[in-house]
Amino acid sequence: MNPKYQDILKAKMSAENYQKLVALNNERLFDFVGDSVELCQPDEVLVFDDSPEGLELTRRKAVESGEEAKLAIEGHTVHFDGIYDQGRDRKATKYLVPKGDSFPKALNQIEREEGLREVRGFLKGSMKGKPMLVRFLTLGPRNSVFSIPCVELTDSWYVSHSLNLLYRLGYEEFKKRGNFSDFFATLHSAGKLTERKVSAEPDKKRIYIDYTEDTVYSVNTQYAGNTVGLKKLALRLTIRKADREGWLAEHMFIMGVWGPGGRKTYFGGAFPSACGKTSTAMLPGEQIMGDDIAYFRAIGGECRAVNAEAGIFGIIKDVNPKDDPLIWEVLTSPGEVIFSNVLVKDGKPYWLGMGQELPKEGINFSGEWYEGKKDPEGNPIPPAHKNARYTVTLTALANCDPELENPEGVIMGGIMYGGRDAKGYVPVQQSYNWDHGIIAYGASLETETTFAIIGKEGVPEINIMSIQDFVSIPLGKYIQNNLDFGKKLSRQPLVFGVNYFLRDENGNFLNDIHDKHVWVKWMERRVHGEVGAIEAPTGLLPKYEDLKPLFKQVLQKDYSHEDYVKQFTTRVPENLAKVDRAVDFHRQKTENAPSILFEVLEAQRQRLLSAQKKFGDYISPEKFPTV
């Protein structure tokens, strides 16, 4: 250990905690912890191993510290973030880029030395009066080629509690690997706290990513998306690691879909926040392996995948017993659940869209809340925030896939890309091939901004593979990596585009909220070649005669031919406009865009123009040939 830090650490640690750290025999770790202690000046340093006692200490201290409060149901707690700390903050999140380093212009960045001076300035002395908690975890299953060891230092018991539920414990993984340096490190401080134990200086919020050192700095924030370093912050680092090593780190769920004869087919899905991602991954009767981040490797010619996480930090808005029975069961039964930024009245949590009347007063992220209360800018404060969340471990769910901890991962049969598109794409379609799917559905994924990101809602934007905010390599390189990955596979997953938000000319949705289950079952059968398709300009569409029995089987619902034609009509002008927007985006923002990207989009344009010349602007699916 660096003698510079030895005395500092001994002064801040009990003998037991010091020995836990020393036992790991890791020079980079010692330097990171020592430097962080010297910088942040905590009152004490607590080192957590993988013992149940450490988990219980975090649970208890999260409540005793005031960062969480107990609710009426056993095991349930609530946490509130500050009124200006309710989502991922794009403006405050930046990459630290060394002078002379080339970095994507579309991403927020600051010169590395300047950024380090700024964020370390805010971190200086930020833990006075508080403990520093040293947590060891892994991304991906332990003892696996997918495993990435991580350490997070935080002064927040709530953040530490969230880590308990969301990730695998990793102290023994560090111990096994010894003096290695290939791990991710996060330093987080909530900074000064108000009487309500929320970050008091949101104007000094900074989330900086030093990709040269695989390190994240986060200060003056508590919202888990900004503070749980293993989540989207580590995803940025993982993408660079995957780029170096030839695999993929994706913003995707993984689910197991049951098919005829009891078979199970695994799908990945990339959807921007609040676009149906978790509700798809949690379809009743199917199995969930992950709802947010997936790692893909080509092993023996197969696409194998794992969930980087072991829990869910999910949006709770619109979770109700009818549409989300499995999540509802967990959220209303005894067990370990952290609610955040909901409304609390008499020990019960309430959230928007839960299917019952909400109280007119209670406690929420703004403090004492009453109907009509306004924020400092004069805007009405809702009873619960639209980005309110729940945090649970996946194993709490009745439909958790038993392969969650399989170190070899699962074989992927299909990948779906979905966003919010009121005017263009049909509810479900299959790409012509891997390259077409990656480009037309993934790299051209178009959606509308939602409440999960601070800023204006409802603005249409391209969000490449639903991962654009997190891509820490040139976008063209990221797209090329996806294209190249397909070439490593002798058995490529089929690629699908889905869109649950198509509307008619009057603004009415053409999909029922439950219809997605039928689209997923159709995709499962396509993977196994059991249903045919129609060859339309934008992809392969379902046939009515295949969907009708699926609607009856899955939803006990009659499916009319009229609904089918409305849903699967090709809207040529709207789709041509989509192609134009995608091309414009990639010409302007995608450095070193692969030439095949424009070739595939141009081919889609020509197919649309040819169909328009033959059939007009709006074309029934039955005008096209079957394959």
C-alpha cells in the first residue's frame, strides 16, 4: 500500500475494516480508496464484504439516517430525491476528455484536467460528518467471462441499499483476482444535505466519467440513475470495454418467451425509458431475465447474453393490477422494496396511473404536499413524480428466469427495437436480414423524449439503439460493431421493430396496451419458422390468418380484419420522412458512419417509392406478396 495513504486509512478505519481492505491486495484499489478518503474527509470508512451482516447494516442504516422511511408493509421503504434531482441529468453528465483525444461531438464533454479540478473541488470535504461506504460488486454473473468487478464509494445509505438489490456482491471476486486493475470505480457523495436528507446544492450537481481510468465521479445528487455507478454510468465504460474486446454492451432487456411444446426462446429488447420496455419484459406468463442492460458475446457461433444487473430500478408510473399483475404483487406484498418519489399517506405509497384515487395531501419529493401546491417557478407539483421508481431484486418476482445467474448466459433467438412513433412504423415487423434490422430499426430508432430525462417532453428524436446517451465511442464505430457482431454468428438472432404508439388520423392509439403480447408471440414463432410473413417496403409483416388465432389464444380476444389493415397499413409519406430524418441525423452527427448505413436506408427509400408509385400513399398489407 502507498505509504501516503496507509496512515490516512488506518486513522479512518477500525482494525477489522482495514484488514478487509488489505486482504484484497490490490494497489489500484488502495490508491483509489486512499485518494478518495483524503479528498472527501469522511468521519469513518466502512468496508463491506459479501456477508449478510453487511446487507442488514445497510438496510437498517438507510432508515436510521433518514434517507429512507419505513412504510406500512413489512420490508417496504420510501426515499425522496430533491425537487431538482428527479432524473438523469444530461447537462450535468459529461465525459472527461484528455487534450488531443478524439471524442464524439454529440456527447457532453469537458477537458479532463479542467473537469477533474471542478468535480474534485465539489467533492473536497463533501463527506464530513458522514461515513464512506466501500462496496464491492460485479456486473454480470460471478465467475463468468461476462463478469466485470466494480467498487463504489458512497456516503449515501440509500445508494448502498440500492446496490444490495440491483447487483451481485463482489468482495470475493476481488479477493480471487488479487492485484488486478481492470475494474470499474465510482466515487459518489450526496454532498450537503437538507433537513429532509436530500442533496442541498443541485446547482453543483456533477456526474463526470473518466473513461481513461474507468472511473465515475458523482456529487450533489442522490437520484439513483446519477449515483448508482454500476447503472448507466458504468454502461458508458462497458461500451468502451466491449469495443476493445469485441463484444456488445446494450441497453436491452432479456426475456424468455414460451412457445409451442414448452420451448423457451430468449429475446433482447431496446426501448427508450417509458416506452414499454419493462412492461414487455414483464409480460404475464413469460419469464424475465433482465429489464435494462445486457451483455452479448459470440460464443461458439451463438449469440449468448447475460443481464448485467440482478434487480430492477423501474418506473412505477402506470403500474396497476390489471396491466402489471406480477410487479403489482411485489409492490403490495411484504418484501424488500424501495419506493422513490411517490406520494405517501398513512404509510402507503401512491403513484400516478396506479388505478385508484390518490389522496389530496401527503408527503412527496417536495415535502408536505397538498393539491394545488406549486414549485418555486410556479408550476403545479404532482402528487407523485412521473419518474417515480421502485427498486427490487429480480428474484422477488414470481417469473424471474432461473438462468439469471448462469455464467454461460442464454442463447438469443431474437432482438427487438421499439420507440414512440405515432405516425410511421407498424406495430411489429421483421427485418430482411441482420444489417437491415440493425440499421433501419436500431440505428434509426426514432422516439419522443419522455419524463425519464430532465428537459422538454414530446420532442421527436433519433435515439440509436436506445443507447445514444451512453455511447462513449464514435457513433459510427458503435453501429459498425453491431454490424460486425452479426458476422461472428453462425446463428444470428432475428431482428424486429416494434411500435406500441401508432395512432390514427384522430390521434387515437391503434394498439391496445395488451396487444404487445401477441406481437411477441408472433416473433417467437418467426424465430422457429412456424408462421409466414408479408414482404412490405419496411420489413416483413405478420399475416392476418396468423395473428387472429394468436389474439384468441393469448388475449381471449377477437381480432378484426379491419383492425389488422389499420395497424399494418404502410404509410408511405410518413415512412419516407422517417428515412429522411435518419439520413440527416447520421450525416450530421455520426462520425465515420459506415457506408452500408446509407445504402440500407436508400434501399428502403426506393422500396417505398416503388410501392407508392404502384399503390399510392397508404397501402394495405395485403397488397404485398407473402414469403
